[in-house]
Amino acid sequence: MQEVSAKKSAFGALSKYAKPELIPFEDCIWERTVVNFMPKKLVDTNVILRYLLHDVESQQKEVDELIASGVATIPEVFPEIVYVLGKSYGVGRQQISEALLAVLEEIDVAHKEVIIHASELYGKTNLDFVDCALIAYNKIEGVEVFTFDKDLNKLLKREEK
């Protein structure tokens, strides 16, 4: 009987000893989009929701001025925006897609082309936003996606063409 070696995960266990200068830059798979993304001001989901919905009068002026001053966010807020708009406010998929695309014209985000494509796909499909983002990462940045989701695999194949 062959012995199977059990690999223990030590992810991050020695991070205090890390020396990024020793890691070859070409090994960074996200180098083309993350390196130049150094925002001074990041906004969260709630700020973007207030901006889109205009539903908290006391915060509106501050939110509008903040967005106008030039802000950024991170890609991870977009699934949350989609969830809140759809589940809490009953906004339809196409309206959510259009709102995200409008927001992306006014704020910056890492992997912006990916988030734009994911937002467009969200309005045209029945997939959740994360699946749309996976398809977009595959198409825009050439990232290989592995999944057991049959619908997602079909769309990944269609997007490759």
C-alpha cells in the first residue's frame, strides 16, 4: 500500500518574515491591473448604495461630494451591492446592471474591465454576480476557471469563442 503524505497548510504562518523583493515580479498573475491601483480614498458598499438610492437624506450631500472628489472601491463590494439591491430593494437584474455600469463611470476599481463585463453579463443572464465575474476574469484576463457548475461551464465555453 502506497503511503500518502499529508501536506499541512502553512499559508501565512511565516508572513512576518516575508521579503517581497525576493519574489520575481513576473510570477504575479495580477501584475497588469493591481500594480497601478493605489487609491487615496476607498468607499464601501453602503456609500455606493446611498449614492445610487438617495435614500438617506442626511448623508446625501456628503456622499455626492465624496464621489465627485474621486474615489475607488474594491471588486469585492459589487456582489454585495447586487445582493442588497436585488433582495432588500427588489431592483431587477437589468436595472442593477445599468446602475453598476453607471457607478463604474464615476469611481475606480481594480480589474475595472472585469467588473464592467461582469455587470453586463449579470443583466443578460440568470447567473449570480460572482459567476459573472468568474466568466469575466476568464475572458478579460485569461484566468482559467474550474467549476462543476454546468451552466457556468456552458457560458465559459461560449465566452471563449
